[in-house]
Amino acid sequence: MAFSAGMAVAVNWLVPPASARPVQRAAGKPVPSAHDVEKSRQQAKDRAADIGRTKAELAQADGELDRLNAAAESAVERYNGERLKLERSQQTYQGTLQRLSDATRKVGEAQDQLAAFAARVYQDDTGYDQVSSAISGRGGPQGFMDRAGMVEVLAGQRTAMVRHVEASKTVADVFRRQAGSALQEQTAATRDAEQAKRLAQTAVAEQQASIQRITDRKRALEKRLGEARARAARLARARERALEVKAAGRARAGLETANITRRGVSVAEAALQWLGTPYSWGGGTAAGPSLGVDQGAGIFGFDCSGLSMYAWGKAGVRLDHWTGTQWTSGPHVPVDRLRPGDLVFFATDTSNPSTIHHVGVYIGNGRMVEAPYTGARVRISSIHRSDLIGATRPAG
């Protein structure tokens, strides 16, 4: 949390929010040295015999939060993917219904033409009672011969029209079966989306219920360290913030002077613009933050894939609101060749892209902008995590 807050202040010079105010270190206060920090930590160890156990308990609490955050976001992203599949299946079903309607209309037209043909044959007295037609028909035997020639022509026309009717029925039957299949796919997609949503609700609820419990435990553990530990933490945070300000300056210089594309810079700047924005499940559009869904319904902000979709949209590249298709939106980039604007992905199984649950926007120097999880805000973080699976440079 201290790191995120420090970086949020440090990078406000890139694309500052309207309400942002620069925060400066008070004049005359030197940056704590590494020696000062280490000395204060040693004093804390001397005054708190159980500091080792406390550190282990804090690490365990952080690990539990990381697991819950990954599970919750994985469920949210699965829901985003199922929602996208549902939209596409609905479009397919509606298109098939339209083609079925057109085919049914053509069957009716063909049947009408065949009925009109039968009526014309009757009116022209071109039936097949050959004896009576030859003796008493119009024009006598010559009239009969003329009508016989016409019958042969009309018989050929009737055969062609019957085939046309049958062909039209066959086409309509094909579209009818396709519409049935599309409806089944839409029904299945709806069911899968609802199941994914329920799983996401459960995961987020578990995450939220655990956050308060873990936060309380961490607070109790930190309190046991006393004044010495508090002073050591303050010095460490002060040094980290000072170093992060310098790192942010280097990142800015890198963005402005490195041999990188202008598009990647604009993507990174677009993401940096929203530091401090609340995480909102399902939130974010190509136009900016938005109200999310379910537990994000009352929160105006971004989820992870919503933020990356927005940032690349500002560079003119359209992405889906889902890590699944964002992962395949362009060539994969080795981590040691990342450029600002590249998307970095994280998965529960780093050998299986289908388990991707999180995405961030790379800004340089091993850092990314991310919308981390429900209850947090858009922040700058390191990309070097155990669940890093790879990176993509969207094409468009």
C-alpha cells in the first residue's frame, strides 16, 4: 500500500488528474540513507524479541490476500469472457432468424408461382384429355396439335417450378436447423455466463469477507512491534518513496527519449491518467471509467481488462473487455524486450494461458499500471511476480 501511494504521487506529472496536487518532501529533511534504515530495523529487532515470528505471520496474511485476489479476478475475467461469447451467440441467432425468414418468404413466392401456373393451364384448356380435345376442342384437330405443343412447353415449366419449390423448402429447412442450433448455443452461453457470474460473486464475496479479517490481524501484529518498529517502517517508506520518485523520473525520461513507438507512449500515458481510480468489477469502456456490474454496480472505475481496453482505445486499437482475447490481440513479447504500452499478463498456471486472470499496462523499468482487485485502486506496481505468464503488443 505504501509503495502504491508513493508511486501514485510520483507519476502525477505524466497525466495528472484535475484534482491532483504535487506532494513535495519538506525542505531541509535529508533522504534517509540505507544505513539509517538498517540501523532503525536493528533497533526494532533488539526491542521486539518476536519480530521474526511477526514477519512470518504478516507474510502469511499477505499471501492469503494475494490468493483471494487472484481467485476473485480470475472469476471476474471468466465472466467477462462468457458475456462476450453470449453477445456473439445472440448476434448469430438473430442473423440466422433473418435468413430463415427470407427463405420462408421465398418458399411462399415459389408456391404462389406454381399455383398461378396451374390456373393458367386450366384457363388455356391445355389439359390431357386427348380424345375429346381432338374431336371437339377449339380449332378441331389443328387446334389440338397446337395445344399439344403448348402442353409440352408448359410441362417443362411445371417441372422446373416444382424443383424450385423443393429447393426453396430445402434451403428453409437448413436455416431452420441452423436457427435451432444457434438458439441452443445462445441458451448454453446464457447458462455459462450466469454460472460464471455466480462463481465470480462467490469469489469476490470470499475476498471481501477475508480482507477485513486479514487487515485486523495485520494491524494487531504491527501494533506489537511498538515504537521502534513504527519508526523503522517510517524510515523505510520515506526511503522507498524517494527512490520511487527517482525511478519515476527515469521512467519519464525513458518514455520521452527511448527509441519506442509513439503509440506505446500514448497507451502508457492514458493508463497513468487514472491512478487512484477505484477498481470496479466489469467497469471501464473505450471512453473511460464506468459503473461496473454486480459488486461493481455502484462503483465508477475500471477492472483490469477494462483499463487496458481504454488505454489502447486511446491509441486507436480496439480490444475486447476480456483478458482472453487481449492475450491474443498481437504478437507476444519477451519480458526483456518490453516497451511502454505492452500488456503484461498473470495466470494461476503460467504454462496455461487459459488460466490468465489479470493484465496490466507496462510503463517501463519493470513497472506497470494496474487495476488490481475489488477494494483497491488503480496503481503502479512491479511486473516481477511469480504468476507473470508473458506479454502482448496489441496490433491494429
